[in-house]
Amino acid sequence: MGDRNLALVAVAGLLLLFLFPAFGMGGMMGFGMGLGLLFWVAVALLLYHLLTGREEGSDAALKLLKERYARGEITREEYLRMKEELGG
């Protein structure tokens, strides 16, 4: 979660630097460059989320499965089958 907060702060900083004339190059040139840079930052964040989101989701699913087994909601056989299906 810390990486996402850092990314949001970085995007906000880029907005201040490039989109507002008082802070960046100013005028339409600053606006256009800011939008281009903002686009590539958004693409990078999307790729980061897609590449790391699957791992986090898999870990969360395994953790939930372990919790269900520990509470006695599922049998050992069900636990092992589901764990195998999740790739754990």
C-alpha cells in the first residue's frame, strides 16, 4: 500500500510541475508536456499494478484458505485440493 501512496504523491507533484503555469514551463507547452508525461506515468502505474496485483491476490487467497482450515470450516482434503488449485 505504501508504493501506491508514493505513486499518488509523485503524480500530484507532476501535476503541479507541468500542468500549472506558475510551477513548470508554463503556457501550452507545459500543459502538453505535462499530459504526455502524465500518460506515461499512468501506463507505468497500470503495468506495475497488473504485474504485482496477481501475486498479492494469490497470497491473499492462500491466507484466507489457511484461516478457513484453521477455523475448521474445511477438511484437510478440501484444504489440500484448494491449495493445489491456487498454485500454493
